[in-house]
Amino acid sequence: MRDTFMSNLRRVKESKRSGKGTTDIYTPKWSLYDRLKFLQKTVIQSTSTSNLNISSEKFDDIQIEQTLNESLK
């Protein structure tokens, strides 16, 4: 049930962020969505820190290389 709630919540947040008008915001059709809104406080993603010591330039190079490798497959 929590996963279904999170999926619906994610869709609502994405529709609000996309720049659409207020009439285009996603409205969940799942009957339990409104009843489970209390879960919203418990499922907020906390900030995290990376355990990798890669500079942003190296990281960009790695991403470009991975993209090129995937496109060649």
C-alpha cells in the first residue's frame, strides 16, 4: 500500500513541477490515497551524502563515456 501511495504521490509532485496549469495536475484515482496522506510525512526523502571521491569533471567524463558505450551497443 505504501508503494502505491508513493507512486501516486510522485505523479502528483511531477505534474505540479512540470509547469502545467492547475487543471492539468494529476489527481489520483486510487480510493485509499486521501486516507493515506499521513504517510507523506514519513516518506520524505532525507538528504544524503556521496561516498565517492570523484571530482565533478571526472564524473562528467565518466557519464559521457558510459553514454557513448551504451549508444554503441
